[in-house]
Amino acid sequence: MGFLSDALSRIKPSATIVITQKARDLKAQGRDVISLSVGEPDFDTPDNVKEAAIAAVRRGETKYTPVAGIVPLREAIAAKFKRENGLEYKPSQTIVCTGGKQVIYNALLATINPGDEVIVPAPYWVSYPEMVGLCGGTAVTVDCTIEQNFKLQPDALERAITPRTKWVILNSPSNPTGAAYSRAEMKAITDVLMRHPHVWVLTDDMYEHLTYGDFEFVTPAQVEPGLYDRTLTMNGVSKSYAMTGWRIGYAAGPEHLIKAMDFVQGQQTSGACSIAQWAAVEALNGPQDHLKVFKKAFEERRDLVVSMLNQSKYLRCPTPEGAFYVYPSCAEAMGKTTPSGKVLMTDEDFVSELLEAEGVAAVHGSSFGLGPNFRISYATSNTALEEACNRIQRFCGSLR
């Protein structure tokens, strides 16, 4: 009998973490590396949020909290959903977890039985199928091509649904592509789901506030109220409030599901950090002025990166609606030879050679379920992005 769990054989390591660590290691060796692999805003947490955390420490808010979150935060979450999304939730229909990842994992752990299927549109955040597998379910991926702007098509969703389907996971704006569903596109998806009442919707809205131009963000239960009783709407403070390290995610949904997730969490972490929860209260209830600053900077960076990548030989880069990622195709580079003599056969070859030759760290698209592409995070300075894109252009120009 082996010591380690068989469940470990069903999952893969996070490619984003692997690439980011490799970039750190090369930097430690003295290499000039620009890392575009990590999905983390380079902005600092707003001062009012930090001050709220300091005040909480001084008040002695350092004890255990209720497993599902402190009441003021659950009230703030309910108020946020009503204010920004037109969704009515009682605080008892909300839950606070240690980051958005735990929200999703708790929901799957509380609902998945062996043989249950979860539809995961690809490209996907690397953790979705792995979490499904850890919980004993089967991830059913549906390819969403560059020609489809990386968005799930209604007919493809219809074909993927079976009697075993328990969840479909939606992520808009998307990690890794930045693609976001318009109201009409989301309504077409929800129309399909209304025909299949056994399928639940888990929507990851973590990048809600990071959309550009006149794009209007929508979430499934907002577009189709008929899905309200079988939708878990997940969000958090990591991206929009530059609070990645604070580890606060939250969700709202039917009360019986929230109670089940609370039950699971009670035997896991016993709840999120008390100080981080009080900081999140201020993030949700306090001034939102920083969002305009974030959005303006990210939109400028997006436009810079898309323009420069589309000037690169062999690359094709769509313009995403949101988040802080681009997902260019490197299909035309496949079969080309690098100056070192390496023939590029996969997108993993492409990013590996790019890192070795030019010191630019990106994440290969096959780890997100669809290639040959690669993901670039533009959550860094314009100067670093311009230099990185110059290096990418140089690398692509050297291929023969």
C-alpha cells in the first residue's frame, strides 16, 4: 500500500507557479528576466484598506471568526451584489473563504460525487480541472477557439451537457484570455442552461471591475433570474483591490449550498484571517476611486502589448475585453528553428526558448487547455512591458 494518495495522480502542478518560480530562480542567478507569468496587480493595496486592517489590529480583532465570515463582511458582500449586480442576497446566503480558489474548491467538495461531470470551457484557469479531479469528478473541457474569441458557444455547451453534468464553470473576464461575455453572449449561454435544470452554474467574477472601454460586465444570474436558485457567484478582493496576499474570496448562492460549504470549511481552515476580513469590509464599503486608476493603467498596457505583439513575426494577438492578460497564438511559429538549433514543436517549447534566449517569462497555452498559445500578464509597468515585447519581437524575428 502506497503512502501518498492516489488523488495526487489525478492532478498536475500549476504551470503559472512553476514558470514564475523558474523566473525567480534565473533572477537569483543574475539573469536579466522580465516575468510576465504571474497574475497579480503591481499596484499597492489602497491606503484606506490598509488603515482599516491596522485599526482592526488595534481593536483586538484577532480572535477566531465565524466559519462563514464576520457579519459585517457578509453584510457588505450582500450590499455589493445588490448595488453592483442587481442581485438580492441575504447575508446568510454569502460565505467568505481564504481566497477565490477555496470558494470554488469548497463548492465542488460539497457537491461532487464520483462520476459527476463539470463543464470547463478551454482555455481555462489552470486550477479548475485539477480541483474537479481532486474532488472525484470529471472535468469535461470544451474548446473555445481564437476564431470564437475564446468564448463558449451555445451549441458547444448544449452538446457537452449530459445527465451526469452537475456544474458548468464560467469565468468572465477570463484568466487566461481576458475575454468577457457581452450581455447578449451571456444570455445565449443562460438560455441553454435554462433547458437543463439539473446543471448548476459556478461563475468566477474575480475580474469583474477590470473591463475596458464601454464594455458592460454582466453575471449569469443577473442576465437570467431563472438561474438564481442554481448559481454560485464567486468574487473576491484580490485583483480589483490589489489584495492578492490578503487571501479573501467570497460567494453568494442558495442558502443550502452555502451551509454545505460552511460545513466543509469548518473542517478545513475554520475561516479566513480576521484582520483580512475587516480590511475587505472597507474594500467593499469604502471609496472605489482607485478602480478608475487601475482600469486606465491596465487599458493602456493592454493596448501597448496587443499592438507590439501583433507587430511580431508569427504571432496573432486578439484584443481582450478585460482582466490583465493577453493570449496570443504562436501557431505560425511551430516548426520554426531557433538560433540555438531547437525546432519549436509546442507552445511549451516556445515559452521555454523565449525565457532562455531573451529572459521573458510567459506561460504556455497548453497548460490552460488550448494551444498553441501563450499567456502574458500585463500587470507590470509600461517600461517593462515595452522592453519585454521588444525582446519577444526579436526572438520571433530570429526564428527560421
